[in-house]
Amino acid sequence: MNKLAQLWRIASHPRELRLALSGLGARLAGDDAMGGLSADETAAVCRWTSSGGVDVFVEIGTLFGFTARAVKAASPGVRVIAVDNFCWNPFGLKPDEHEAFAHRVLEGSGVELVRADAEEFLAGLAGRLDPARAMVFLDGSHAYEDVRRELALLKSAGAAVLSGHDYGNARFGVTRAVDEALGGVDEQCGMCWLKRAAR
């Protein structure tokens, strides 16, 4: 319900609000229905970012930007990049409307919003930042094959901290992909997972 209240405050006119709330009743099964993490998961991601020795946090699959915004507020000195291709949202917004809405959520937060496919962004990661100083949080596609490809790109780039959402969620292929590619995780909070690169 906190995320619903945030969306209510962000919507600048009735049309945006109607779009955001259309069909919402059937989708409010939990925090993940709003494309976000639980309060405990958000706190864990913020803690991992601030204690991970990283100066860049990249969220792949930002949806509306709540996690990225929380990380930036908790660690203002960390560069935060929110990446999404805006192909899916729980309200059926068109991609351009979805992107505009995410911009409103992130307005004034200091978070950089990038419209890109995950693999496209991750393939060029080293050209955008120093991967050895980056924590990347995967919460876009949850398909086994996609997560395996994303993890391979991150390992190849030398990202310092790999993390993501929906580990342990039997509906998706995240757990299998992470376990096979990384040999398990270092830490887990709820369905969020973290793996530090070997030094």
C-alpha cells in the first residue's frame, strides 16, 4: 500500500492516475504486485550497497524506480543507474507512458534513468563505468536463459557485486540460473540475493 500511496502522490493529473490504477484491484496481492521489494528486502539492498565497497549501483529492470530511489537516498555518494526497456508494467501503460511515469518517480532523486534492454546495457557496461566498483541488481527478466546470459556478461565484465530479486521463487528460473552460474549466493534476504566477486 505504501507504493500505491507513492503512485497517488506522483500522478500529476487524472489521466495518469486512471492509467496507473486501472485494473489494480486484482494485482494487489503483495509488494511485488507494484514492482517493488518488501521493506526488509529494500533495507538489505541499501545495506549491501553501503557496505559493499562500491561506488555505482545499477538496477536492471527498475520498473518504476522505487528500489533505485531508496538506494540513492540511503547512499547519496553512490552513483545510481536505473535501467529498463519499459516493455512491461502491471498497469498496462504504453512504453512511453511507463518511461514518463518512472521519470516522475525519480525526479529530483539523483538517479540516472536509462532506457535500454538488459543485455545491451550489460554488454557495454565497461564503457559506462568501472565494473570492479559496481553492484548490479538484476530484476528484469526472470527467465532462466535471460538470467544466465546477464550473469555471464557481468562475470565477463568483472562486476564486483552481483545481486537480484526472486531467488527462491519457484515461478521463475532465477534460482537455478544463479546457482549454476555462481555456485550459490553469499547472502539472502527474502527473495533478494547477493554474491561478491572473488578477490
